[in-house]
Amino acid sequence: MKLVVDISLYPLNEKYIAPIQAFIDRLNDDSQLDTSTSAASTIISGEYEHVMLVLGREMKRTYSETGQAVFVCKFLNGDKMGSGR
């Protein structure tokens, strides 16, 4: 099953740009994910299991390296709006 995730990261410190960029760069480095980044969020898509594995790993790493941070996520099953497949 395909999964699409719209995710935003808000590090709770004054130096917030570097952790956001590092998180996005790590997502972009994964060849099994399709990513698209805008000013407010990043959209990630791929196979459900892989997307969830990568998100779990990278969110944990971000918390370890950054400390307090907020992730806002929206999950959509399917590879596009309305497909559900």
C-alpha cells in the first residue's frame, strides 16, 4: 500500500533552520521515497512500511540531536488524493 505524509517540523529553540534542513536532507537521501518540499512542509510518499520506518528513525534522530521539537503530520493512504490504493 502507498502512503503520503505531509510533515512539518518545529524545533523549539532559536537555531531552528539547521535541524529542519538536516531532517529534509535525510529524507531526500532515501531513494525509495518521493519528496517535495515547500516553505511550510514536506510531502513524502512511498510504500507504507518503508515510509513509516524512515519517519520513525528520522524523528527519533531529530529528537536526539535537537531536543524539544514538534512534528505536525497528515497521513493519506494511496499515492494521490482519492485513489486509496
